[in-house]
Amino acid sequence: MASIITIPLSKAMVFFLLLFFFSVPSSSASREPFACDPTDKTTRGLPFCRTSLPIQERVKDLIGRLALQEKVRLLVNNAAAVTRLGIKGYEWWSEALHGVSNVGPGSKFGGDFPGATSFPQVITTAASFNASLWEAIGRVVSDEARAMYNGGVAGLTYWSPNVNIFRDPRWGRGQETPGEDPVVVGTYAASYVKGLQGNDGNRLKVAACCKHFTAYDLDNWNGVDRFHFNAKVSKQDIEDTFDVPFRMCVKEGKVASVMCSYNQVNGVPTCADPNLLKKTVRGKWRLDGYIVSDCDSVGVFYDTQHYTTTPEEAAADAIKAGLDLDCGPFLAVHSENAVKRGLLNEVDISNALSNTLTVQMRLGMFDGEPSAQPYGNLGSKDVCTPAHQELAHEAAIQGIVLLKNQGPSLPLSARRHRTVAVIGPNSDANVTMIGNYAGVACAYTTPLQGISRYTRTIHQQGCADVDCKGDQLFNAAIDAARQADATVLVMGLDQSIEAEFRDRAGLLLPGRQQELVSKVAAASKGPIILVLMSGGPIDVSFAKNDRRISGILWAGYPGQAGGAAVADVLFGKSNPGGKLPMTWYPQDYISNLPMTAMDMRSSPSKNYPGRTYRFYKGPVVYPFGYGLSYSKFVHSIAEAPTVFSVPIDGHRKAQNTSTISNKAIRVTHTRCNRLSLGLHVDVKNVGSRDGSHTLLVFSTPPTENGHWAPLKQLVAFQKVRVAAGSQQRVRISIHVCKYLSVVDRSGIRRLPMGEHNIHIGDARHSVSLQAATLGVIKS
């Protein structure tokens, strides 16, 4: 053991060391060049370092200089350095679901970067139905990500957002998604990705990733986990539900990456399926970027699913299917042997690297000194700024949904409600508010702290935690309610109930929470307001039907400023405008409904209820799109066509001459790729408060399409702010082929001719789609 020698320091030496310490540049300017260091005489003149050359030529030059052993070590998330070419190692795995996170090893907090702005969990932000907000959040997150990269504590490749459909209300990761509607989820994906990646031509601010492709929406239920699950999905459901957000993310968001999932789809692991990866994502949708596995997915389909006999076969299957990067060590360990055994060609590995290296070059990682590049001026001063934190506050406000307001009892008044009892296991929660895949927040305002800014509070937890297994704290909570002028109960869930690898067993409040709410409501002398934190829906029928409970708010997981936002809504500083992005089902809905049943459409003969508002006809606690306001909005359709002509491509060969007469034309046989149906809607605020209102535009297709068609589907949505007593005219544009089409049993998207019923709240309008033949259809 080496001895430790202690040397006493003189005051002058201490002063010198302190001076040196404080004169060292902050970490926000400490990033060394990843590659192509302008001071490196060996590499700075090589073609792959010349920014004047097209990226494609630079990538080709670099790959041509790599040996096979070097190539395989670049196929994994912790890519090895290529020292002889001046290229440093790189960690691809960072996360930014709703703020820069430290979930992945690529990002770390500390020093100049103690935290980052933590926005509401995605399901809450989705409730705003505000695409411009989603993009604005993405811009802020990418500012902070670039700043942290410049500071040497983060990467530039972020495996976010999660754009899976929230298919089953028990799914523990439903909180990460924008909800159950494919159009909303796809619009969120495209908007957030645009915010993250920027709009600087071919250059990327950061590289986003839409995940988990595809039909991934089960983590661990009733003995079935995501590593063993084979999702049996019809072509119809793949086309019109599960793939829609990914297609929009790639084609409209221009995302730089797609992540394949752990599960199999119809017997084939998604990360080994060329039909999904090579043919669809890269072929049909034209992904300009890389495809990455979920972490250890390749190892999972070999070790756990036993899809291949040898590890070399697994590596070969993944790369040949279109996988470019492995989150995990598997490809680095087994790809070289796969080449040596003739299972894989080296050119396949080169093609995979071409996709990843192209993204790195678009990020500027081969452009030399980071500080001299666009975004190079971002540093610690640009993280957790007042503007960023205010956007987190505003996002939380926009995501809060008012579910009940009896009387109305809300908003509360600081003058009349001088003392408020604040009760519940989430009443003083902080980390709970940011949900999962979160980092370290800049600061927190809990519900108790937020309410305390308006009035005097009496605080009692009522339950030790959200499990609420005992009633030891009930009496103190009941006494607090008896003393107060109003009572706010902050109840719900947290990550111990719903999380990655933790699906819910049921839809009710956990433990004895419902009992606490009812007992407090019976004792309170003032109005009772129930505030719910959760990612998934909760069956609160008891509270909905209890006249003693005056109001119900759903806050989701509202982010670092969630408590301030809840208080602002409770006391009327802000007028709630959120709408539910998912159906709230009664507990009975999940009876005899396995999470493993993937069918979206109902089957009455099999007693199968169907999933989401598009296909489920039964009773609900609260429907998709539900949300109240302190104002009242009325709308009427001011202008809309009654007949709309759809041009048919008469020069295409159709299978038969019945293309028009069968009343549902293949979308590929039309010429309406850019054809939009325009509506003008008048929105009037007849209440006494200014407020924001979400226009949700639904369409019901012609009924003769039977089982093809959803009961109704969202075809457009738009947020509009209307002052009290005023009216605004809003133009709604509906892309005919994308949103008025339906998918048949064979997975073919068709456009039904005939009467489509458009409804926006109580306003109804019918438009007849009619085929207009261009030329002659050939048989």
C-alpha cells in the first residue's frame, strides 16, 4: 500500500491554487473536438474532415479507412475510439423524453450543470393538444442538450420521444406517450422532433429517435414480459393504428433515428425483421438516419426468445434486416465472427456505419472545434433559464384537465377560502411530478407550496404513500378538513404503481385512497377538490358521482412547476383548457381483457370490447377529448363544402374496373396527396373569463364500410385562445387521403366515397366525397 504524504500549504500557495481553480474555464466550454481536431496535423487534411465536401463523400472516405475490427466496435452504443484517425469514443445513449435526462449513460449532472428543465410528463403535455407548444418544448430541450454537450457532460443523440399508442390503460409506460389517438401521437412526434433537431437544413441540432417500433405496449403483465411477448397483430391494425405515429415521425418530422422494440410481431423480433426495418422504415418511409435496437434487444432475441441457433446468426439477422446500431455489446462481440463464417458481408457492416456516421456528421461531430460551430456558444448559462422554467410552468397549466366542477365550486377564492386543508400522499410530492425518464429538475414547486402562495394551508398526508395500506393518518386528515374553508386532496399514482416494467393490476386508486377521500369529503365543511396525479387513467366513478366532491382535476405528472400550475388553476389565475388524450375506463372494462390481446376492433361475438375511443362502444368514466373550462365555448361551422371531388388516377392499372363502384378507392389510386378539405369554424367564448379552447374535429365515415372503419376518428385539432365575450374564426384543414381514409382487413388504406360526417362538439356537417375520373381506368 502506497503511503500518503501530506504537505502543509502556505497561504500564498492556497491563494495560488484557488486562483488557478477559478481561472480554469467552466465545463460549459471544455468540450474537445470529437474528431478532426484542427491542431492534429495527421488527420485535419483527410477527406472525411473536409467540411467543404458532401457528407456522403466524407463518410465513404472514413469507412474506407477502417479495418473490420474497428468497424464492429462502432456498431454499439459505447462506440470505441479510433485513435489512429483522431476519433474519440462516443456514447450514443442519452434520453430527453421531457427534458434532458440522466437515465442513459450519455448525460450526467453535476458541476456547472446540476440539473435541467424538467417539463411535464408527455401524457400531460399531450393534453394541451397544442402542437406549437410541443415544438417549443423540443427547442428548449435541445438548447439545454447542446449546452451540456458543449460542457462535456452529454451527447447529441437522444433516444426520444416514445410514440407508441397508449392501447391498454394498465400499461406502465403509457405515461411516456402522447395518448391513444394515432393522429395526436404522430403530430406530437413530428412537432417535438422538429423542435429537437432544428430547422437548419441538413444540419442537426441534436438527433432525435422515435421508439419503440412497433406494437410495443406491454411491459410486465400476468407473467408475460416484453422480452418474451409475441404481439399478434393484424395488417389492418398495424396500418391504421400502430405504425401511423412512426410514419408521421419519419416522413413529417424527418427524425434521425428509429428504435426497434424488444417484442416480436407475428413471430419475428422487430430488430430482426427486414419487412419492418429495411422495407418499411428505410424503404417506404425513406428514413434519413439510423435504426437502433432497444437496449440488449439483439441479445434478447438470441438468449431469451431463442430466435436463432447461434449468436453469429443473431448478429447477421439484425444487421441484414436493417439494424445499424446496437444498444448493448452483442454486435461488437459477434459481428466479426459472423463475417468470418460467411453469414454476413463486411459491406453490410459498412452500410450500417454509413447511416450512423452520416448522422454524426450532420451533428457537426467531424467539423473540428465545437465552439466554432453553430450552437457552439450554448453553455451553462442556457440551462434552467427563467424563460425555460416559465415554459415548463405554462406547459403544466395547459396540460391540466378539469374533469368536474359542481356548482361551480372552482375557482377557489383566497378571500373566501382563507384556510385550505391540503391532504394526500402526493400533496407535497416533488420527484413524483416529473414521472419517469426524467433527469434532475432545476427546482420544484409542490402542490402544497403552490397553494401556500395563495392562502394559509393545513397539511396532512392522510396516507404514508400512494400504496395507502393503512388508516393511521386518516384522523389527522379528517380533522384538518373540518377546520378548513376548503379541502384539496392530492391523490393518485407514482412510479411504484406504474412504470417501465411495471404494468398496473387495475384502474382504481391504490390501497385505501378512495376510503380516505370519501371520509374527508364527509367531514369537510367547505368544498372538496380532488387532484389526481397519474400517467394512466383512474376509475374515479365514486368521486364523479359524489355530490360532496365539488371538483376533480387531472394533473398527470405535471413536471417541476406542477404544484404552481395546479394552484394557479385552483385559484383561477389560469383557466384550464386541457383535454384527456386517452379514454378513462371503468374498472370493469379490463375484466377478462388480457393485455396480450392486440386487436383494436371490438368483437361482440367474442365479448371483446375493442380498444380506444375509435373502436370501443361501452361505458366510460370520462371520454377521450373530455375537459371543462371556467368559460363556456360554443362553435358553429361557418363555411364548409358539401361535396368534395377526389381525382382518380385513371392511368394506373387497377385490379378491376370496380375501383369506383365499390365505394372505397385505394388511396394509391387517387391524386389527392396534397388535397385538403377546408372548414371555417366560429368559436365564441360566452363565459366571463378569457380562455384557451381546443377544437377537436372528428369524422365518421360512411356506415357501409362496416368493420373497416372506426366508430369515429380524429381528423384535425387546433388550439385557439378567445377572450371573454368575443369570437374567433378558425380555419381547419383536413388532409383528405391521410385522415378521411380507412384501412380494410388486408391492411390497404382506402378512401370511402359518400357521406362523411364531420363533428366538432355539437356542430355537425356532412360532406360527400365523389370520385372524379381522370382518363380511363384500365383493367
